[in-house]
Amino acid sequence: MMISNLELIPGKRISKHLGLVQGSTVRSKHVGRDFMAGLKNIFGGELKGYTELLQDAREEAVARMVEQASSIGANAVLNVRFSTSSITSGAAELFAYGSAVVME
């Protein structure tokens, strides 16, 4: 499965557009991560626990998007974008979406 944030893949031709595909995950903060993040806010520095949490969330959202694309016969997802939103205090959604296509 080809995945790209471009609208086209150079040298490839889109033979069929299958529509929007998406994947999302909602993650919450861990109490230990929250405590360490509070300390980092005082002293400064990267919040590595949150960085890892977001990376895992992106990977899961993309995997779900790819699964949906595969189920409708796509071999590529183009113009991939990410969005985040706060669901409740301490929980956020990471949303990945793009255009499912068949490429030759």
C-alpha cells in the first residue's frame, strides 16, 4: 500500500478513485506521564512520554486507515492528513484521512 501526502505520485496514474478513508484512535494520558510532564513544564525539555504516545497514536490511526482502504480495493492512499482534537480533559483523538485510489 502506497501512502503519500501528495495528491499524485510522479510516474504513476490513478485509474480509480474510491473515496475518503479514515482511521482514528482516542488516547488518554497516564498518571505517571502526567506527573513527569508537570515536572518538565517547570524545568523545560521534551515531554518524551507524550512524544511516544502521539507516535503510537499516529501509527494506529494510519493502520486503521490503510485497513479501510484495503477493504475497498485500494492500493494507495493519497493526500493523507492528520488532525487532533481534545475529547475530554486528559484524552485526545488523533485522526488520519486521505483519498483511497487504485494506481497503475
